Amino acid sequence: MYEELYAPLPDAGAYLERIGLAGADPEPTAEWLDRITHAQLIHIPFDAMDCWGRGDTPSLTIEDLFDKIIRHRRGGYCFELNSLFCAFLRALGYKAYIVVVHLLHGFTPPPAHCAVVCVIDDEKYFCDVGYGGPVPDGCVKYDGLVHHGYRVVRDGDYHCLEKINDDGEANRVMLYSDIAALPVDLIPLNYFVSGRPGSNFRNILNVNLRLEDGNTWIRGKVFNLHSSEGNIERELKDLDDLRNVLERYFGIPGSEPPMRELDDQPGLQT
């Protein structure tokens, strides 16, 4: 069972096609890492519908993740997306590993996220393709400088990802110990995030995708699209409407994700 968590990526070519880079021949460089991270973010959505639709704790085996995200063109949430992305980077020749992350909210909660760190020519880079909210639009080098609006700085024994606002103010977003996590280390975190009573992923529909010129998301019963062509904000009518929106705006086949009634969302504020 646990051995399947360590399996190699089945097909790097199919992964490249899934992120819009069919036929590319990436080299394990910082430039390609930046391009690959961006391509993933605009092609593969954050999608926690297994948790919401069935109350499932998602499988983290590489074969299951590849089947779901690449073959069936679904998305996933942090433990799924970053685990598969890490396996993909390794298949391309990168030295990559998972780190366990605390999401900061003015305080430090238990770890409930993960990200990927790459080592290229003895330099480290932070990547995150699995957060259902704002993240760097590429990799962030460990040099204290701002990349894609973010920087990585030391915070005692930890590292901190900071978002730099337009006025230069730094907001602490993520805190992590730069120690490689084993795939099995994610199993209890995956269960905690997806299965605990009151989990937002079980109670509220949550889908998100970065666009080249904006962002689109579903939160609860509300669909939003913000792009250079205009903005949409409207309530989803029913499950057929949800399926159509998923296929048109997120590239998720409407027949794929598990569904439940849109009014059955106890986490929604009324």
C-alpha cells in the first residue's frame, strides 16, 4: 500500500500535454521550472470536490493521482496537486521534495498544507501549485528578493513565504521547516484536512483556477470570473448549471466529479 506513494510518474509526456506544453522537452533549469509552474496553475484547477461531493479522503498514490488529474482531467487540492507535481519534476530530472506548511492567519495553526522545494545548482526554489487562493505565479528563489510578488525569508529555524503588496508591505502567508517530508508524512495531514468534523472542504464547494489575465472560482453556490474581458458573479442554479460551468470555465468534464445538492452546504453563512 505505502509503496504506491513512492511510485514514479507514469508518463511525463501526458503530464506536459495536460498543462499545455505538449511536445516540449524541458531541462531541469530555473527558467523551465518557472514556466512549468505557471503552466500548471493555468491548466489544472484547485478542486476539492471529492471531499465535498462524497466526503472522501483523496488517495495520494501516484497512480491514482495521475489517473484522476491527468487522464480524467480533474483537479485536486494541495496534497494531491503538489504530490503529483513533485513526482513530475523528478521525472524531468529536478531534485524536488515536499515540505509541510502552516497557512498563517495572524496566528500559526496546525500544518494543513504542503508545497514543493526544488534544488537547482545549489540554489533553492519554492513552488506551490495546490493552494486554493493567491500563490506565486511561478517559482520563488531563496534569495530574499521579490519574485512574482512574493519572497522567501528566514524566520528563525523556519522559512516564511511573504506576499509583497503594491506599497511594499510584506504579509506573512506560509511558514514551513525546509525539511523534506516523506510521502507517508502527508497521510495523517490529508485525513485531518479532508475528514475532520467541520472541514471546509467537506462543507463548502471550492474550485479555483488561475487565468492568464485573471482568476475564476466557485465558492459555495457562487461562481465568479474576473478577467480582462469582464467580470461575472452569479449564483449557480442547480447541478446541471454547475456541471456546465465546470466544463466551460475549469476544463473539468461535468460527468467526472462527485456531486451533492448545492443547498447541502452547512459551512455557508446565511
